Amino acid sequence: MDIEKRLREFKIILPEVESVGNYLLTRKVGNLVYISGQLPKVEGRIVFKGRVGRDTRLETGQKAARICVINALAALKAEIGDLNRIRQIVHLRGFVASAIGFTDHHKIIDAASSLLVDIFGDAGKHARAAVGVVDLPLGAPVEIEMIVEIR
Amino acid sequence: MDIEKRLREFKIILPEVESVGNYLLTRKVGNLVYISGQLPKVEGRIVFKGRVGRDTRLETGQKAARICVINALAALKAEIGDLNRIRQIVHLRGFVASAIGFTDHHKIIDAASSLLVDIFGDAGKHARAAVGVVDLPLGAPVEIEMIVEIR
Amino acid sequence: MDIEKRLREFKIILPEVESVGNYLLTRKVGNLVYISGQLPKVEGRIVFKGRVGRDTRLETGQKAARICVINALAALKAEIGDLNRIRQIVHLRGFVASAIGFTDHHKIIDAASSLLVDIFGDAGKHARAAVGVVDLPLGAPVEIEMIVEIR
């Protein structure tokens, strides 16, 4: 299975990675790559804003989660050159900015998990945590972190 | 020290693990096992709900934290077969859904930390973080993640 | 570059580490050290309290973030003896207790990231996540976790 081909099948185009200041989008240690918390940015701008369950619908939160994953994969590709080097997605942590009283954070993060499994199959399955918060940087509804094992 | 015996001494019965959809309860990489965020579920249902300091008392939050740890150990056992293979608990992160203004999150997570040390002795000691949030998935008062080194 | 000398140049004096009960300030696994979530404590007391954007100004939050990093380095030194053994800072996660509606959490965590780069140069660069929450243990405005690779 060629991952670049899979991405094309899903019509996923990995964006240019943005430069960040005093930290890194990814840090490699041994055969693990830690990916910095990704926001639903497109061309440098947050495309969905606000809290899920108040300003933002569940489905919009799920779209935002998928964009976070795509941005994470773009960052990873910039680090490792070829996404076919991914051996397994190890871990995904998703923070969901949500209306007070909202308790369906896992449904937002399910969209991120499903996208990884769609693209990578069993290698895309991961341990994960879904957590609710009130606000995220730049007003984003979702922030996603990942750890990936490469070969 | 036999861990199964220790569990019996503490009258801890590890539950059947629940199946999850598009992610994994645990992911192994090298000799580390990442355990997905565990909620205080018994037989598939959240047994304590709501925010500590508002709907839920401190002691109830501590009970919930212990159930999260037991569920994490059940997930780990399903992955590695025998809990005697645990070399050390590396890390524990506990999120506590709490009333606005509540600042004793660490006392909830202390119950999780203490249970691990009770069961595993020095091998059960871990680096950790205790964090407050407003809401967690399914209305749970506590969510606990762990990383474990196995032999 | 001698790290102890760098710390002196920045007039940073690492504090005595505090003893914790049923967990550890650091846990080593292989050549990684996980550092427990650090609060802006000086001599055992939280020196800044409250939520950034309400009780606490942005600049105060940044000062708090720097103290968290210094406490993390003190904990790390107690584990590894000599900070010159640091090969790279792998990951930093910063939780910011903030006023509802505050979305500049990354600016608080930037202060932590910058301090690490100031001290360690390229080895201090790291993957990271900045997350907003409503309350943190003991009323701290910032909590910082780190993973470090040593040689």
C-alpha cells in the first residue's frame, strides 16, 4: 500500500508546513516522532473557530479534527520525507474546546482516529485520549497531538 | 512479588476490556505500552458522573480515579498477557473535570498514584501530571492515561 | 557549551527539588526522562496564582512559565546529575489556566520554549502543545511537562 496514493484516493493534499518560532513542528527521538499540537489551520489561518456545542456544530468539530490530522501528516512528511516510512501511529491526543456541559468530545476525536485508519489501515490504529477544555489557542475548536513510529 | 496475588490481596478484579472502534486501548512500541485515556466505567457504564467539587465529592473523584487505573491495568493485561511483565509505570496523566474554582485536582490523582504504588511497589512510581478541565467525555469526572515499560 | 555556565549567564539558580509523595518528579526509561507537571513554585509555594487574562496578566503568566521550566530542569538535574548530559529537549506540554474566552495560551508557553532555546540552543528546541484550561492544581496559572533525551 502506497500512502501517497492513498492520500490521492482520499483527495487529501498535504499543505506546506508553516514555520514556527522557538519550537519545532516535530521532534524525532530514536524511531519515534513527536508532532506538536496541530490546529485546524489552512493557509496559516484557523478555518473553524469557537467551542463545539456552542459556536460550532459537532460535524464542524469533526472537520476541524480531520484538518488537524492532515496538518500533522504534513509536518511529519517534512520530518521524514516519505510517509511510507510510518510503521505505526502510536498515540493521538485530542483536546476539544467545547460548550460547558458538552460531553461528546470523543465523537470529535473519532473523526481524527477514523481518518488515520482510513489512510494507514491497521498501522493507523493508535492509543488515544480525548479531553474537553474551554478554550484553545487562537480560538481553535480542536487541537491534536500525535506520536508516530517510523522505520 | 506476584502481581496477580497482589491484586487479589487488594480484592481487585480486572474487568473484561471493552472493544473500541477506530482506535486501540493500548499501543506497544518497543518495550513501552501507551494506554488510552481511561474513564471510570464499570460494565460499560460510567459509574460516577459530573464535576468534582460540584456534582461529585472529592472522595468520589478518588474512587473514580482508582477505577480508571483498574481499567488501565485490564487493558494492559489484554496487551501483554501477564502483569508481572511490567518493569515500571513510566507516566500517568490525570484530567479531573471539576467545578470552576476547584484547585485540588492533585488530590484526586493521588488516589490513582497511591493505588499503583500499593500494587507494584517502587515499580509503580511514575512521573505524572494532574490537570483540571471543565468537562470530560461522557460526563466522567476523571480520565487517566498511562505509559508503562514492560520486560 | 557548558550548561551550568549558561545558567549562570542567565542568572538562573536551580532550586532544591521538593519531595513528592506517591509519585516521582522524574522517571527515566531508556535514554528518555519524563518530567512530572511542574508548577510555578518557589520555596514550596505557588508564586503566581489565578487565571491568565483575569487574575493574572500575560507577562505574569510568562514569568510563571519560566519558573515551571526552571523547576523542571532542577528535577532533571536531580535525576541525571549533570545537565550537560541533555541531548535534546524532546517535548514540552504547557497547560495555561485562563479566563474564559482567552485564546493566547501559546504566548504564555512561548516564554517556556524560548527559555529552553536560550539555554540549550538547537538542543533546546522541542515539539510542543499549548492548551487552555480553567483551573490547575493549587490555583497555578501554568503547568509544564517535559520529555528529555539524555546521553
